[in-house]
Amino acid sequence: MRFRRDKDAGTEPVATLNGTLATTRWIVAILETHQQADGSVTIPEILRPYMAGASAISAG
């Protein structure tokens, strides 16, 4: 998202507080729900195409 301060000025990126807060909530939910005993996280099948096909994130 971008905005323009003045009609003659260039555009600038916008920081969105609500978008930032909502993003961290779903990431935490996925990490907590899919964390394994060894600390790795299984990536849900529906999200794997967005993670280059990876099936898990290793711990450490």
C-alpha cells in the first residue's frame, strides 16, 4: 500500500498497525498448533505451495 503526501510528491509506503497485529496472530497459531516434540513445525498442506513445497521447518 502506498500514499502520496502532496499532489506533486512521489508515493511512499504505508505502515499499517492493524495488518501487523493480525499477521502475527495467525503465525503464532500455526506455530503452536503444528509444533512437534523436537521443536520442528509441520507446515499444513494448504500452505506448502507458499513455502516452496517444504513440509516442515526444522528446529535450531
